[in-house]
Amino acid sequence: MSDPFTVPLVEALRGIHVFEDLDDAQRQWLAGRMAERTYEAGEALFHAGTAADRMGALLAGEIHILMPETNEPFLFVHAGEVAGLLPYSRMTTLRATGRAVQPSRVAWLHKDHFPDLLRELPSVAERLVWMMADRIREQAVNETHREKLMALGKLSAGLAHELNNPAAAVQRAAAQLCTLLTDLQAHAAGASAASLAERLAATDVGGDPLDRSDRERGLRQWSKSSGLDVPRDALVALADAGLDASEVGQLVAGIPADQTASLLVRITMAWRARTLVDDIEKATSRIAELVGAIKEYAYRDQAPVQSVDVRNSLERTLTVFTPRLKHGVTIVRDYADDLPSIQANAGELTQVWTNLIDNAVDAMAEQGTLRVRARREDDAIVVEIGDSGPGIPKDIQRQVFEPFFTTKPQGEGTGLGLDIVRGIARRHQGTIRVLHSEPGDTVMQVRLPVGHAEMGETADGDHVPTS
């Protein structure tokens, strides 16, 4: 294998995608007008604010384009790609800084040669025009995406903060009240019925409805035959707690008959109150869990590039979708045990899962089976989102990733969701595809390389083109 740093420029230009179909004479013409330079890892190729006056072809290595505000990478240029000023671009000043992340070799073409390039190599000119159009489109899409993410982040962060404090306060109060009611229940019973109070305190409502009905009927007969005249609400509570007539009779044995009914009312009222407090505590715990999921889902106040647990990222997204999933969607999870964490833009990965799950749920009309699978294959993490919807017709499967293409009714879809997902996957040097689709079984597959993630390949999602 030839060394990409020593191969002659004319030959090296074969590896640049926009120049790959040029003949030897055309490559020779182009090479004669380009200036080569090599860069060490960490060395800057250009800086934000300097003049935009040249186009660079990356012959070897890798370049990260950094946001001037945060110095975080948002665009990644790989060997075989071009960057910088493109023909027909009106950019005069570079908006970002380019830095080599590994030894790199670049061939620069000054803008003074652009008129000759357009005249002598019309096929290249056409490709460069399409490239510039794609970058403009990506910028528009990502600006919209970024603004929505920022708005969502601010809204969710504020909402989470406002909900978290009262939810935590209610949760603490419910726990304290539950303990207080349990003590009150025991004291209300007195020493003679302490075992009954303890039995009720350790019991939760539940069980088979038919069994509960049988217990209630038996308790009514016991109350009547014993001449106790216990109120029906107290008997219902005892039945709900799983106690039958025989057990209650044993537990109140020795208590004067004229006190039994009143005692059972006090004990069961305390037990009812405790079960209601239990429900409050469970509900507030769920609120706290959802608030935490929303906070992490939005990834506010966190570094753009961070260690991401893919399993947790998927689960947080599913939690946020709970209102749409809990009534008619069955979730089937399949997570491999050896899933590694990756260095990535956590917020962008969340948007990938959000769009794919949202599309799957829409396709099933919120009724069906959602399959979420994640595994490692060689040096990549593979995530698959499947649904039991009607499927994607074969003749449009290649179109679903095109911007503004949507199969949803007018007004319900923008056609940007999968285009955004594709852009995020590319920024992670990953891929997304329709693995297969037929009625009852559609699977979207995302593949993210593990090795590349170590270089911190993603950031804010704000794609400012260099053209």
C-alpha cells in the first residue's frame, strides 16, 4: 500500500471524490495549479476571521472544523473530501477554525484559479456546485434543528427545575405521613388489636377481584352473625387488605363486642389513609423519575462531547415517550451485555432515537410492537428500531432520507426528521439505513463506529459550512 504522504500529487488526486473521474491530463493540469502542505496533529490549517481565498483537498489525515465560541468540533473533513472556499461561494471570511487531528496532507487551490477550473473542468464545476448546494441545505436544516433543540432544552430545563422541588417536597411529606399513619394505626388499635394493625400495615391492595368479593361476603356474614354491626366500608377495607372472616375473628378475639366495630373502623380508616399516601408517594416518585429523564434527555449544561451509555440514552428516550407508548404499544428490548460507552454528542444521539421511535410509533398508529435492539459488531455499535407497522414500500425506501420527503399527511410531517438523523450519523462517521421493511416488520439500523468516537467527533449539531 503506497504512502499517502509521498505518492505524487497527480496520483493522490485520484482519491479526491470530486476529481475521481478526471483523466491523467486533467489531473496534471489541476496539480500544476495547487500548492501542497502537510500538517502535524494539532496544527491549525486556518483560523476564524481570516480571508476565505482557497479550496483545500484533503489527500491524507483528518481535519476538525471548530466552533469559534466553544472550540468544539462540529464538522469533520476526511481524506478524499474538499473544504474551504468553493466556486460561486460569496463567503469572504472564514467563520470557523480548521485543525488537523492527525498528520494531514492538503492540496490548496487559490480562488484566482477558479475561473480556469470552471472552464477547463466543467464536470468538477458541476459537482462543486452541488456540494455547495448540499452544504447550504444542511446549514438551513441544522440551524432549524439547533434552534428547536435550544428551545426544547430551555423549556425542559425550566420545567424540570420547577417540577423537581415540589415533587421532592411532596415525596418527603408522603413518606413521613405514611410512617405517622402507621404509628397512628397501631396506637388507635391499642395493645389488644396490635396484631391486626400490624397485619394491615404490611398489606397492599390487590389480588383477584373474585377472591376479594368472596372475602367481603364472608366478612358481612361474620359481622351479622356475631352481632357486631361493623360498617360496610370497614368490611370492604378488610377484604381489600386480603383478610377473611376467620382471620379477622382470630385477630379481634378477646376484644369486647361493644368495642370491636369502632376499633375496626378506626384501624381500617388509618389503613385506607396509609394506602392513599402510598399512592401519592409512588406518583411523586414517578414524577421525579420523569423530571430526571427530561433533564438528561435535553442534556442542558453538559459538554457537547461526553461519554454516552447507549443503553441509558435509549431508555431515557423511551421514558419521555411513555404517554404515547403505555396504552397500545408493547416494547421489546434486546440490549447486549457488552455495549461500550462512546464519546459522542449525547443530545444529537437522543435526537436520532427520538426521530426513529416517533416514526415507528406513528407508523403503528400507537398500536403494536416496538423493538429496540443494541449490540456491538466489531468496532461499531449497532442500534435497531423496529415496528410492526404496515412497512415502507420498496419504491420509496431510498427516498425516506431525502429532505422534505414525508409519507405523513399534510401538516403532520416536515420531511426533515430522517434527513437530520442521517446528518447526525454522518457527523459521527456512522450510517443509517432501512435494514428491511415489510408489513408487520420494519427495521431502521444505525451503526456508530466505536473507535472514531474516542476523538470526540461530535458537538453541538450546528453545521456551519466552510463554503
